[in-house]
Amino acid sequence: MNKSDHFIVSFAGLTIGFRLPEPIVIPPALSAFLCEESADTQPKSAMGEGSGIVSNMGRRRPEVEYRVELLREPLNLTEVPVESYNGMQVYRRESGWLRVYTPLTAADGCQVACLTTAAGKNTLYYPASKWSFYAKELRILHLIGIEEILLRYEAFLLHSSVVKKDGHMVLFSGPSGAGKSTQASLWEKYLGAEVINGDRCIIRKMGDSFWGAGSPWCGTSAIYRNEMAPLKGIFILGQAEKNSVRRIKAEAFINIYQQCIVNEWASEFVVALSDLIAQLLGQIPVYELNCRPDQDAVRLAYNTLFEGGI
């Protein structure tokens, strides 16, 4: 068993380090995202010098760090939160944003919380009595305010399934039940595409282009691969009795924005995310795909994106 009081994960060319209060068995589910720390502050790129894309097989120092503290009594919160919704309260601290989540159980008396700072030195708080629960699987990654961290690196999480085909990433987005996972599975079945993630894709601007990357967050799909490739296109899905596709522009922004995690309490976050999505739409085609779950829908979508078609 691999037991440690620290580990580093890497995805979308970003590395994040975690320092724990005590050694734990590193969850096998993290294996695809683990990387090793290095004294070299300028790691070699997996795609060649200057590309900025770093393989998780390399060794490097984390750009972002989290330190875990265990609470044996509740945090002392005397100020009024700037936002409160879905069981979370957000507080403005001098060093950054403090997210406080509903206690795991009323009997715990201690919160789960995350303090993110502009310096990238962040703190996670967990009830000491429930630490073993959060130390398992991927739970330690669930409440880290990743949307704020990603945006600092010109990246964001999109609620979408993602496949890799012909060296490019193709995304299927839309509300729950729209058929995202179904379309990804159909591309795998009929085109031999590789399903990278069943629920969340990281979109990151690298230089002058946009890339799609797998993430550790996959909903209930249990599909998460740590791969990155240029983004080819995005399909906004809808169910229909007849397959049809059309490129959208004005509607594309709201469709993408609605499938992102947005820190609406922070105006600078909203402005930065909106600008990044606008840049994305200036380069990457977005289509409305109303379709059946069949091979013809796959052929229509593929032929729309790729020259030569099938």
C-alpha cells in the first residue's frame, strides 16, 4: 500500500499539491493523476520545449498547494457571509475566499471548509472525527474551489462528456438528461473514439489555442482519463426524433456559461470567465445537436467537425 502524508496531482498541465495531517493510503482512483515532486522549477514539457503542457509522468513542483487541518471545534465565524446558497456560506477574508460547507452531520459540530488565497497557499478544514471518510477515494478533491484555481490559469470546468478522436477532443454538453454520456458511448462504439470523461472536461487556453483535458471529476460515470488534446468542437445536445445540427453563435455563450461553476459573488471571477468563454467562441465552433441515440447522429456530428467524414 502506498501511504503518505502528501501527494501531488496533475491535470490540464496544472499541478496541485496536498499536505495532510497524517499519512493515509493514497486512493487508487488518484493513480492516473499522481505525479512526483521535483527540485526543478522549470520542468520539461511533454509536448516539446515551450508548449507549456506537462505530462503527469514528469517531476515538478506544484503550482497550487493545499494544507489539510483537522477541526476539533467549529471555526469561529463572526462576520456576515457575502453569499449563502446550497448549504455553503462564502466569507471574504483578507487573504482570499473562505467557503464553509454544511457540517457532515449535526453531531460533528465542525464544518468542512476551504480557504483559497491569491498566493496559491490554500487550507482545507475537515472534522477530525470524519477525516477517514474524506481521505478515501477522490473526496479530498471535491470541495477545493477548483473553479477559482483553474480560472487563474485561463481554464474552466465544463459540464460535459468528452471523447478523443483523431487527436482532438470533442465535447458534448447540455443539462442533465440531455444524453451526454450516451453520445460519448456511441462515438466509442461506432468510431472507436476514446471516452476521456463522462461528466466534466477542463477547457484551457494554452498560448493562442484551446485544449480539452480530462479531470478527476466525472460524476457517476466513473470514467476519468488524464489526457489532453486540442479542442475540435462542442455540441450542445437536445433529444429529438430527427437528427439535425446547426452552428450557433449568440446562443452559444449562454449555453456554455450555464454549464460552468460560477462564483457569482466575485465580480472579477464573472468578468474573467465571461471573457475566456468569449475567446473560446472566437476559435472553437459550437453546434446545437438535436438527435436520437443512434449511429446516424454520430455520423452527422462527426462529418460536421472533421474533413472527409465517414
